[in-house]
Amino acid sequence: METVFTFLIWVLINLLATVTALLSFRRINLKDPTSLPSWLMVHHDDKGSYFQVKYDPKSAYLKVYDYLQVGHLAAITFYYGNIIDRIDFSPIQLVYVFVLLISIILFGFITQIKQIGDITITPNFITNATRRDRIYLSIVASLLSGLLIYHWILAIEAEIIWVYLCGQIGLASLYFGLYHFWLQNENAHHWHVHHWFIGWYFSLFFRFDTPLSKVASMVLYGIFIQGATAFNVTPIIT
């Protein structure tokens, strides 16, 4: 019974996160475009200047499809991300939920920073990236690498390191192995690592019962929710 109740709490958390992401897409009209910092993107149309977190308007059918996809991935996270053992109904859990919601809002704003908003993780972009873009990518890669090493140490202490590594390598191989062995020579196919995938993949493995692991997991899960809600669960191989 406790497992069922925990799952219902997880469903509510995901609904709250999705609603937060949807609300963050609201248009903010600007009477004076210079009122925003110069490093943020200002958009213009026949109604005037405005600031808005970028998203992809969808039909009702696509919205339902996206929510089903998010629900599917959230269910995987519930089991393999050890959510069942990490929600203990203590007041501190509200802090982690708050971290999740704030990360959704902040990442939406980050995508509207002029120097960052156009960064994508594709072979072509990485090959032709400017020095500034390489620095940004290196910072993100360093942060994720540090968190990975920290979680490998936790996995060693928990004596699950081999299972842990097999899960990480296996899931990554499932996606990128398909591209490398079958699709890389097909002109019609390419890979694009969307931020929904980065957030979901790493949040799945940042699964330990420590404050840093929980915060990192919620931040990355927030990035997943933001990307999935804004642009849908777009395949990383197209």
C-alpha cells in the first residue's frame, strides 16, 4: 500500500512540474525593451516587444502524445531511479520539490540567454563550435563528469558499481549505438542530443539517498520536464 501511495505522490509531483513548465511559457509584454538585461533575448511582433520562454505550440493530439511520453519516462524513473525509497514524506522532501520547480523555470530563462540559447549538441555544431561555445560545453561536461564520479563512488560504497555501470553504458549504447552502426552513413539521419534526454538520463542514475544526489537528480529532472513540455520528447536520432 505504501508503494501505491508513493507512486501517487510521484504522479502529483510530475503534474505540478508540468503545470509549472506550461505557466513559464506565458508571454511577458514589454513597454520598454531596454528594461530587460541586454543578455536576454527580446522578441518583436506586430503587437509589440515581449519576452517569452521558447516553446513549440502543439495540437491537442500532440499534447496528449507528449504527456503519455512523459508519463512513460516518469514511470521508468520511479522504478530505476529509486524514487520509491527516496520519498519518505518528511518535510525536507518539499525542499527537493521546490528545487525541481525552480530548475524548470530557471532553465527556461537560460535558453533565452543570447550566448547560450542557440547551443545544440549535434555533430555539426560541435565540429564548428566557436571558442565561447566550447567553453560553455566544457563547463557543462565538467559538472556532469564531477557528478558522475561522485555517484560512482557512492555505487562502489553500496556495492552495486557493476550493475550501475552496466545500466549507464547499456542505455547510452542503445541510443548512440544505433546511430553509429546503422545510421551514420545515411544522409537522411542525424543525431541531436536534446536537453530533455540529458536531464532524464542523468536523473535516472543520480539515485542515491544523499542531499547532493537528490538535488542533482531534481535539477536534471526539471530540465527533462522543461524540454519535454516545451519541445516534446523529440527523438535524439532523426
